Amino acid sequence: MTQPDAAGHDDTAEHEEPYRGRWWAFPPLRNALISGLVLATAFVLERIEVIPVGIAIGLYVVAALLGASHWGREAVEAIARPRVNIDVLMAVATVGSAALGLWEEAAFLAFLYGAAEGLEEFTYDRTRGAIRALLDLAPKEATVVRNGVETIVPAEELAVGDVMLVRPGESLATDGTILSGATSLDESPVTGESVPVEKGPGSDVFAGTLNLTGAVEVTVTRTFADNTLSQIIHLVDEAQEEKTQTQRLIDRFGAYYSPAILAGAALLAVVPTLLGGDPSVWVRRAVTLAVAGAPCALVMSTPVAVAAAIGSAGKRGVLIKGGIHLENLGLVHVLAMDKTGTLTRGTPQVTDLIPFATTDPEELLRVAAAVEASSEHPLAQAIVRRAEADGIVVRRADTFEALTGAGARAQLNGKDVYVGSATLFADIGAAIEDKRGIIDGLQEEGKTVVLVGHPDQVIGLVALRDEYRPEAPQAIQGLHHSGIRDIVMLTGDNTRTAAAIAGHLGIDQVRAELKPADKSRAVTELQTTLGPVAMVGDGINDAPALATATVGIAMGTAGTDAAIEAADVALMGDDLRTLPYAVALGRKTRHISRQNIVFSVLILAVLIPSAVTGWLSIAGAVLVHEVSEIIAVLNGLRARNPAPPPPTHHESHL
């Protein structure tokens, strides 16, 4: 098994790298196929009396050895530990059938179990290999410009600081920053964004993305082994190995269940015989019980679905960092979302300059920009950008101090100047009551109002608005369709501005005027009152809230190591519409896992009594057992494609 499990199969993985060949060339399946051909040939030739019984038995032994070539080694390794697992149960059943002279049944069991195990491993291997295939999108060579000369070098030899020339129609070999030129890139393999993205000098670009229009020179920022595409593959590989709580529970159950079945089979063979029963009857029933009671379908009820879902998500730019997080995605019905940079673009613009007293708009902007020039807050940067755009020379104020969650203070011409919220000015004793009407009106328009002045005089206010992302309404509707009943906006903005944006987007609740530390407390309160919560943020500033939530989701993290590490789920692109997909994927995977578990338990509930009572033959037990395992695997693969949300009025119906 490539997926380790304590419940039944060995932890060893024969195939370190995902297998990409045809199914008939996959060694376990190939051996099982040959085993089946030998078995069928012996059966037919014996029945038409072309070969004697002795030769037929020899062929059955060959078929059994071929069929058990893969799982038989795992059974031997388990016995050596010692440990009882599914492979041991099947080995006991095969040897027991042969000991009873049931050579056909022994060969049939080894062949069918080998075929089912081979198909299961091949499916799991292909599921893992699908994400590895992303590496094929990055070219093996790159054109490097050195001293004005173009040289083709292997991608593995690219060093940080090299300059690559990427022409239209070519893919990027590794991550970098555009040095010169402009183009549009297909970034769907990395971010899941289906629409080409315009790029120019200073833009970050990623390995495996396709250059569509113009030639660009790109400065390498990551080596081939460390680029974003390689990170995605590495993270998904690790995630597919991490087990869900359901898997761990099944593994703990299996650690006791498989030995119990073996002990039950031994007792079934011995006790009735000691009481005068026919040994051949009871040993046969014991062998049948060993087959019927093996929990193969139960063991595979979750791993294939989880691996398929995580691999499929990774190809769409959604990194789910483990089965436990995928399972939790399926549990949440409450989603908390940061506003700035998540629901909005994170680049606010100045919309209004309203001076008071003798101040004019230019002087108001000059004072505000002088204070905010030392701040990295998005609102501060927007004010400075507006001042520079208006041709104002910005001179940085002295002794700058950031007032967390409220604004900033600095000294200008020897006097304290404050730039911040109405709450800040009320706290420092400024008279703002006569300004409330203007402030309330701007906030009801969804604008953030920043006051500028001194404790004894407000010289004016600046209104800004950060436009929400155009796909946000569709994403919110999709989340509701995916089973999220409460979407809560968490923001440091004032209540009126936050409520205006929430109303436009269809958000259910608003928690406004929060400082960074307040967001994690808000998430804790939501978990206490409403149940498991997923938190969506756009970076490290939301890390405490992301860590507090049941599932932390960071968005727009392509190329950002720290943001990827901080979250349980990382959305590589900036498109909110991947959120409903991620939630729907968690829901469907959890639903499929539960389906498989119920199906597997029902199969065991029917097979075990049938084996004990003698109603079921060894061949019948093998057939039902292996078919049920294959059904569980194929059902698990359905997790690759969750149903998309229904079209909205934002989508074309053509």
C-alpha cells in the first residue's frame, strides 16, 4: 500500500515515486493479470480433461504465488514484527484453502485479492502522481541572458539573480520578477485563476505559468528546486500522507479488529472440532471467516477520497495542508473573513478632502501626508499616494508614533498632529460633535473617514474607500450554497462603513472596529456560540485569527512562504471564488468517506455471519470482499470533482 494504515495494510511503499505508466504495466496489477490467466487456463484445461489433476494443481500454485507476489511479502513482514493485519488474514485464508485441498479457491483468492490491491495502489499512485505532473509544465531548459548573450541552460542550473528571456508561447522555468517587457500570463497551474493576468516590470511571476503575448526578461528569485510549483507539489505530497481523525479512528479500531478476526477464525476451527464436529467443515468456515472479516473496504473508506481531493485541489491552486484540515472544511458552517485585502482589493483610494476653518484641501492633504509618510498602513499609503499625485511635496513629520487600531501621531512644526478615527479624536478631547453629520454620511456610503488635526482643533477630514472585489458577491453566494450559514466580516473599520460593504455583498454579520488582537477573540467567540469556524485572511497580519480558527485560510499567497506556512489552507490566487470550491470539496470528501464507512460496515455485517453459518463459500467471500473494496476505491475517487455552485446573475448563461 502506498497509503500506510494500522488497520490492515503494511506501511511500506514499494513505489516511492508515483507511477505514470499504463495499468497493465504496473507490477502488482501485471502479476495479478498473469495470475488470472494462469488460473483460468488451468481451470478450463482441467475441466475438459486436457491436463491431469497434478498439473492443474501445479498451475494453481503458480497462479497463487503470482497473485500473492505483492501482498504476500507484506504479510510476511507483518508476521515478522509480529503484527496481524489484512494481508496476514488473507495469507492465512490462502494457505488454509490449500491445506484443505481447495487449490482452485486458494489461487482464486490470491488472484482476486492481488488484483484488488493492485488496482487500489495504482489508483492511489495515480492520484498522487497527478499533482507531480505539474512539474512537467515547467520547461527543463531556460534562455539566460549573460553579458548580452543568450544561452540555453538546464532549469536546475538557474541561480538567483540570473536573467531569463521568456518569449510568447514559452513557460517560465522558475520564479522571478519581470525586469523588462510586458505580457499576459496564464497562471492557472499555480493560482487557479482562469483569466490571463497582465504583468509588467516589477511583477512577480511563477514557474510553470505560460507567457501568452510579449517577450519579457525575468530576474530569477528562486532556484528550480525551491520555486512555487515545487513547493505546491511538496506540500500536497505531505498533505496526502497526513491522516484525518476518521482515518486514525479506523486505524485504532483495526489494530484490535484484525487480530480478533484471526482469533475468531482459529476458535471456529478448533472448538467445534473438539466438540465432535467435522474438521473439514469447520476449518473451511474458519478460512471463509478470515476472508469475510478482513476490513479492506473499511480501511480504504477515507484515504483514497482524501488523496484524490487534496491532489485535485492542488492542481486548482488550493493547497490543503493535510487530511485533518480537509475534514474540518467539511465540518464548518461559519466563515469569518477579514475585510481589507480579502473582501476588498486592499488598495484604498482617497475620495473626499473636506477642510474645516481656514484650511484648504491642499494644506489638509499636506499635513495628513506628512504624518502618514512614516506609516505602512494601507490607508496611510493611500493618502501619501494622493498627495504625490496632486504634486504636493511630502515632508515627513517628526517623532512618528503608530496608535494601533486608531491612527497615528507625529510632530509638525513642533506641534502634535493626529491622523485617525473619530474615536481617537474623541479620546484626546477634540470637539467633533459638530462633525458627526458629515462623518456619518460618508460612512453610510461605505467610506472610511480619517480626521486630521490637534487636540484643540480638527483641521479637516479625509474619506477613503477600498472597493470590494468584483467577484466577491458571487463568492459569498457560492459559500451560502456550499452550506456556510453564517458569514462574518471582521474589520478594524468603523461600523457604518463595514455595514455598508456587508450589505452590498450579502454578508450575514459584521464585527467592526476590531484591533488585530480582537480578531482572534472574535473567532473564539464565534466558535463558542456557533460551532467550528473557518477564518479567511490575506496575510501574516491575520495569523493569530487564522491560528485560532478551526481552519485557517490564507488567500493570495503565491510565492509567499510565510503566509503558506501560517494557514491550514492556502489559496494561491486572489480569486475569492476558490473559497466555495474548497468548502464544497471538504463537504463532498466527508460525505463520500461516510458513505464508504457505512457501506463497508454493512458488508462486514452480512459477510461475517454468512461465513460462520456456512452459508457463504470461500470463493463467494473472496468475490464479495474484493468487489466491495474496489467499489470503495472508485467511490472515493469521486471526491476529485465537487459540484460547482449554481450560476448567479454575475455569470453568463449562454
